[in-house]
Amino acid sequence: MAVAVAFITIALPHAQSRTRVVVLGTGTPNPDPDRFGPSVAVVVDAASYLVDFGVGVVRRAAGAERAGIAALAAPRLTRAFATHLHSDHTLGFADLILTPWILERETPLEVYGPRGLRAMADHLVAAYAEDIRVRRTGGEPAHRYDPRIVHVHEIAPGIVFRDERVTVTAFAVPHGAWPQAFGYRFQTPDRTIVISGDTGPESRLEDQCQRCDVLVHEVYSEAGLAGRTADWQKYHARYHTSSRQLGAIAQRARPGLLVLYHQLIWSSTEEDLLKEVRSAYDGKVVSAHDLDVY
Ligand SMILES: [Zn+2]
Ligand SMILES: [Zn+2]
């Protein structure tokens, strides 16, 4: 009986919801072997919508598929939304263009994001010209389409995508010198999910969340920052959001659940990071690891 009760406790939230947030990668440029590049999947029924594609994105998606989320099988990775073009968020772009194509994805990738995304796709396809030539003419079974076709949509803030499951709204966030950086809001049949991308503290994220179900937000540890050099401290204060600043944002936003990702912890600890957030926020908060599902 005890086993059955435990099972129900764990299974109920996902069983009841059509929408799941699968954190594929929680990393940053720092090569933590346990944290792949930033990428979050919003999964609604059998469809997936990726936000960012850091290093290892297709392999982490395969890990989620193995854990039972069929929507993240490589051939089903058909739509992605880029927050901005920093390399840690886009190192998996070639992977996302090419690997599912080899694995018989039926249609080219549809990808949405800031100005410059088109040029990045064009350059990556050009960089892999020899691979593409050999795979297409060197004896691999016929593929479904020409992988040089990538459907890139360079967007402005507002509703950028809509289908029968989701409405996706892009909003501008301040991320240092970047001319365009976006966060995304997903409205699904049963949940509202807001993902910050990388942002400084003046984001007004609370206007996007407003008691949303899940707020996935980047963060750095205030205590960890204190151990950094003065020039890096200046950089991070401008480009990112501190634990205490995020606590204040979440206190105004009132999400059902605050999920920390893209955690810059440095010499501090995850436990202290959570303490710092909680010092300004009394709602539910978790610090995500790769392949966590909410
Ligand atoms: Zn980043
Ligand atoms: Zn960034």
C-alpha cells in the first residue's frame, strides 16, 4: 500500500497535465559536465517546442525520450525558439539542423529568434557542406528533404507562433549589449509557462508571468559573485539577474513554481543559491538539473 501511495504522489501532476516543462540543459558557458547547454522543452501532448539549443541538445532530448517523453524523439524536434545568439545558447544549432535530418525527420526545422539567426543557419549549413554532400550522395538511404533548407523566422516582440496547442509570445529582455534578446511565454490548453532566457534584472518579467504556472528563470549567486574579479562582477551585474533580484521579481510575479536554470553558482552552493532567492520570495522554488520535468 505504501508503494502505491508513493507512486500516485509522483505520477499525479504529470498525469493530469497535457503540458510538461522538460529542462534539457541548465548550463552556462562554464563546461560543467553535469549541465549541458541551456535548452528547455515545452511539451504539449505529442508535440515539442524547444527554447534554445545549447550544446548536447539532441542527446538530452533523447534522454527525455528514453524516460518516456515521446515528443522529444529526434524526428519530432521540429520547432525551436532562440532567446539570443550567445554561443552557450546556440552551440547545438548544427546538431538540431543535421542530426534529426539524418534520423528521418520529415520536415525542415522551423526556428524563431533574433536578427542574425538566418545568417547563423546559412553559415552552419555552408560549414557542413561536405558532410551534407557525402550523406546525400554517398550511399545513405534517401532523406526526406534537403537539409540546407532551414525555415528561419527573425521575429519582433509579440505573438510569434500559434497552433492548436500553443500560443507563443516573445518579449524583449535586457541582456547587456545584445540588440535583441527575448524571453518566451507559452500559453497551452492547461498551463502558462514563462522562460526568461538570459536577462539583466530590469526585465519586468512579472508583467509576463502574472501568476503563471511555471516561471523558468536564469540566476547567479550573490555570494558566488563576490568571489569573482571586479571586471566579471561588473559584467554579470549588467547581463544577468542575481538570486536576491530574482527573489524580488518572483515575489511580484507570483508563479505557481519558480524554476532556476542557467545557474551561475561559482564557489557557492546550490543550497545557498536557493536561500538567497528565498530571502526575498516566499513562494515555491526549485533549482533545476538537466532532464528535470515540471
Ligand atoms: Zn547564457
Ligand atoms: Zn547570454
